[in-house]
Amino acid sequence: MSRRLGLAFAFALASSQAFAHAHLKTASPADGATVAPPSEIILGFTEELEVKLSSIAVKSAGGETVSTAPAEAVPGDRKALKVLLKTVPPGAYTVEWAATSVDTHRVTGQYRFTVRP
Ligand SMILES: [Cu+2]
């Protein structure tokens, strides 16, 4: 392989790794959804996760944390993360997540859903 081609290959490899971050792909409840009180939040990502370095916190409009425990693995799905919730009254909730993929890159985000009366 020529030096020039080798360099191009290295760049291609670096950029494909840069795309291997865990981005949010699915959420239950979904972003913007209005739902009956959920007992858990399940998030699906584009990459496999380091669960111990990932988190989900769910807060009410008043700022109270309603997630009960650290986020945990979803059996059989290394790209998913879940957290259990207390009994949640109607209102707006914010899900704040941090996902560390197996390449150790960390991506954070948040979204909202509403619990209907
Ligand atoms: Cu990455």
C-alpha cells in the first residue's frame, strides 16, 4: 500500500469511528408523546453501550427526580438502557440521558413527554 493510500485509509477509519457514537434511536415513551403513567423508560441507541457509564434521569416539571434507580441494561439488547419510575402523577416530564458507547465516546441529550390525567 502506498503511503498516500495508507493515509487515506487511516482517515477513513478515523471518520467511521467518529460516527460510532451512541445516538438515541428509539424511546419509550416517545419524544413528545402523551401517555398513561409509565413504569419505566426504555431508550434504544445506535451503538452498544457501557451501561455503568450511561444514565437516565427523569424529572417532573417541578424538578423532582422520579426515576428510582440507576439505569440498567435491557436483557438481550446491548444497545438499550432502561430505568424504573416511581408512580408519576399527570404532567410534563424531562428525560435526561447520557450514553457511553463501547468506544468510550459519550453523548448526552434530553427530551420531554407528558403523562395524561
Ligand atoms: Cu464514538
